[in-house]
Amino acid sequence: MTVTDTSRDELLETYGRWFGEERFAIAFTSSTEGEDAKRVTTQGWDKTAPLASADFGASYVRERGKTKNPVIVLRPSNLIVLECDTEDDLLRIEDLELPLTITVRSSKPYKRHYYFRPPAELDQLPYVAFRFESGKLNADSGRYFLAPPSIHPSGAIYAFLPDRGPDEADIAELPPDTYLELARHAKREIDEMTARIHVDPGAKVQAGQRADRIFRYASMLRRWGLTRQQILEQALQWNEDRCDPPIERRRVEMQVDGAMKMDGDQEIAHALEHPLPDDDHNPLLDIDVTSDENVDSWAPINLAQLETRPPIRPTLGQAGIAYPGKRHVFSGPQESAKTLAAYAVGLEVIRGGQPIVVIDFEMGKWDARDRLRELGATNDDLALLHYVEPEEQATLSHIARLIALRAALVIIDAAAGAYDIQGLDDNKRQDVERFTRIYVRDFWRNGIATIVLDHVVKNTETRGKYAIGSERKVGGADVHLGFEVITPIKRGTSGIYKITTHKDRGGFLERGRLADLHLHSAPDTHQITWEFKAAEHLPEGETFRPTALMEKVSRYLETHTEPVSRNNVETTIKGKRAEFIRKALDALVNERFVTQSTGAHNSKLVSSERPYRQAEDPKSDSSSSSSHLVPSSSDEESTTSSSSSPSTEGNGRGGWDGTNPARPKLDAQDQAFIDQLEIDRLEQVARDLGLDGDDG
């Protein structure tokens, strides 16, 4: 479909419907004219939620798009986009021999945006955009792109290429090898630019990094106490001296305003590579760093003189999922057994002869005691558990009193209550840092481990894998474990909960699916026994089978006499992440419970061929032939081991031919590279407003 086929209003409705079908996150620019036609100034655009449905997308984009341009926010849309800026850049992309996918032309025929789904092998997605600009390759961890039928400042209309639009093509999956190659190339270019700027005062910042560098420079100047006007003057001069070519004044002002909104969390070590322009003598160099007046926590430490210390291993409790003295976050939706898992670890610590502290904002003392007793806590155990139920804000004095108890572990249940009582907002980086200083830092400095229990966003489509609120919650932790429900526990029944390693600075925990927490409630006494079982290997050639969801999908299709689209199944079955529904559909198709065919516009249609039932599946944990749970006791050896299993949290949509073949996990070197990029992304300074780029 081209712009000449129909009016812009009709295109807005048509494309809006497709955006809704694909569950894209759509934001809007300030205008359709001038530079405002490319700029989203809405605060928090990077957290835009996906559209709820096709009908909503059609009406929403049609109405908002009358005076504004629609943009696709990549990360919440589960998209990776490759952009090219020149004819030579287009040739570089074509040399990659990528699969055919949805493609957009922006202001000129060679300026293009290629839409891809993330590789299924990647649990983490450090970059969502790769920009080929004037021979350079840049990557962004967060970005938006103008979508058809946006109006470029030149008057050109963004449009899908012939045979590359929603009616003619699907969004292909980016091959994992290509993603890794591009990520490494982009990281290399960023590092080389940083090194050049550091050693060469005349080195120029190229397109793709200019706005970010100006933002960091402005943040550094703000730390030194300069006013906005002083910072703006310095930043404008730096832009003229160091950017090739300089960006327009308005964009410099945007970066300065963004720096003025920050609360002191910028990475000054990174910003210090930029010297103050036109300053022959820096008065800071006159400070005598050897003076007794300067011997405090800011005095440099000679790391070579530190005493030798062996690596700390995850030996806290018999479960082996927590480190002594380290900072942990357990996150997951409600009823995902976070508290039970923390209590289980705590009881194992107590039975090893060490006390623990529970700071409770959620359970209440009666329910907390009853739950601990159900887990087998005796009066002797409870004597080593120091329970606190605060009703006023914590002070350093309160924390000091708890440190004096010489506990080995502090459990904070849960973060939401602690933030509330302190009057803090967990969406603000500064408040997250303040919470960490009060509730975590001093325990950590005194060798006391902490477990902070936290929630994730309710929307399963947008929650990702991290705790709700600012990413600094994860940045300030050593270990982050995610909890998900496999089978919920009820009184007198058994339950299974998946534990996933999202972050592990120590490097001893298995990446991906770490373990499964098996809980068993005795039918008569309701006594709960637990076992942290290492995730089992799948047999060679087999893929992950979400059997409970397979039955749910099968029952849904059995109610339809005509084939329905895969998209219909994904949007109708609520409460599950889309990639799991796709895996369930793929498994049902591969095992011939469901028939798949091609409909109009290359849509994928599915229909029930025969019913699938989890209880009748011999490979399912819920089948009659599966083994019963084995309760653990404090005297038994933990069954958690370092064996690995395929991840169940890929972002892909299956193979390019609509199938989902088994794929090997990334090798250790590739996974370590992606892990480090993800840590860098989460800990980088928050960017304000738009990102650099001529057409994005």
C-alpha cells in the first residue's frame, strides 16, 4: 500500500490497526511540522505500554495522528530495527544477507528502517537499534522510530517498501549471529571513540553519539555547581568544538534541560574525559590530596595492598541460591512464592546456627509466624529470628540496632511497603538510591546478606524480567532472582515455582533457569516442606513445552468450528506472555494436536485437530506417571546443582518459516558478552527526551 492509494487518515487507521495487532507501543511527536515532527517530548516515552488491541490501535492512532506523527517505541514493542542513512550504509546492510522483513522508507529511497523480532536465544536485549550512519555503526538500548504514515520535515511521507508492508510480509527474526556481530561492532566503535576523546583534545564526536556526550558533559558541569545558563554556554561551545557536525542549538538545550532534571546520579567518571573548554588552569589541581584534611572515604585506595580474599560462593543456607553478605533481590508477581523462598533460605540459615532479621511490611506478625510454623519452624528456630514490623520511617539508628544483632541475613518483605513508609517513589532513581542507602548499604558493609522482595508490573506483556520501578533497583544488587508460577500451591496440595537468574555478579549461579522451588502442603496438617531442585536438562532435540498453556490453547481452539489466526489466540488468552503462547502453539502444531495453514495476507491460521490434555501427557509434570515431590529437610543435602537448562524466556516468534525448531543456547563467551552489555544498559545514565539520529 502506498500513500497515493488512500488518504492519510485512512492510512493512520489501517496502520494503527496493524500496530494494535502486533501489540506495538506507540507514542507521538509534538507536531507534524519542522523538527518537532521527529521529536517525542513526552516524559517516560520509553515506558510506553503496547496497544491493547487492533480496534483500539486503529482509533487511537487515527485520532492522535491527525496533528502528530506516530512513533514505535522499540523495547516495549519487542522489536529490533536496523537503520541506514546513506547509499553506502544501505549496501552494508544488504551485505548482511538478512531475511526478508517489514521495511520502511523514510525521507529518501536509501534511508530505511528494517523491522526484526529479537533472536529467540537471547534472554537479554542490551540493544534494540543498530544505526548505520556515514560508515559508522551505532547501537541504542532504548529508541523510537517514526512509523508510516509520518510526515518528515522535508515533506516526505514515511511508507512501507513495496512487498515489504504489513499485507505483503511478516516481521522476521534477526539471526542471533548477526545480532552478536552488530553488538560487538557497535561496542567496539563506542570504545574507540571514547579512547580517542580521552587522549586527543581535537577528536570529534560523530553522529550517533553527539547528544549523549553533550548530556553527560552537561551533567558533569551541574555536579560542579554551575547554573543552567553557564552550563548551556559551555555545552554550546563544546558542541562547536567537539561534534562533527555540531547539532542544532535546540537539541543542545534539550540535553542541558535533561541534565538539570537529574538528581546527581550521572556517571561523572565517564564525563571527566571531557576537559573544560578554554580553561588553561583548573583550580581543582591545586588540592593537596595527601593532606590529613582529605583522608576520608574519598581518599584513593591502593587495591594492590588489599588482603587476599577467596571468591565468595553462594553458600547461604543449604539451597545454595544466595551469597553470604551480598545484596539480593527476589522479584516476581503476587503469589509467586517469593516470601516462602526467602523464609526457607532464612530457616536454613537459622538451622546452621546463625540468626536472621525479618523486616515485615506486608504479612503481619500473626501470618508471618503461622507461615514460618507451617514451614517447620520450632520455638528454638523462632528464637533466632528477629522480627520487626515498623510503623515509622527507618533511621540509621534503627538500622544500627539491627546490625548489632549480628544476623547473617536480613529479609525485607516487601520493597513497596518500605518505599511507602519512607515516602519514596520507586520510579525515581534518586529515591531508589536513598532506599538502598537506608535499608541495604550498612548491612552490606557489615557483611550481612539482604534479600529484598519486590514485585513486577501486573501486565505480563510489558513486565520484562525486572522489578517494578527504576532500573537502579537491579543496579544496586549483586544478585537478582526472578520467580514465576509453574503450578500454584494450595493447602493440601503441591506447587512448583521457577527461579531464574537475571543477575549474578559473583558468577557462580547458573544463568537462565536456576532451579525450581517445589512446595508440598500436607493434606492433614498443612505442614509445608520444600526443595530447591536444579532445573533438569531437556533431552537432546527436545524443546521447552509449556504443557499447562498447551491445554489452555487447545481448549480454546476446540470451541471454534473455523480456523482462527495465531494473533487471535495470543490476544484472547490473557495472563500469559505472548512468547509462551507462541511456544504452546508451536508445540501443538509440531505434535499434530493443531493444524496450521496460511490465510489471506500470509496470516497464520490454526484449528484443533485433536484435544490435548496435560494430565494425559507422559512428559508433563502433571501427568499421572510423573514422580511425586520429594520434601527436603534441614539434614538433607541440597539438590541444587550447576546443571543448565534451555531458557524459556526467549523473545522470538519462532523460525522464519513459522516453525520453532530446537535451538542451542548461546555459548559461554557470547552469553557473557550479552550479560555485560545488559548490565551496562541497566546502569547507564537515564537519557532525557529523544536520541540522536537524522530520521529516527
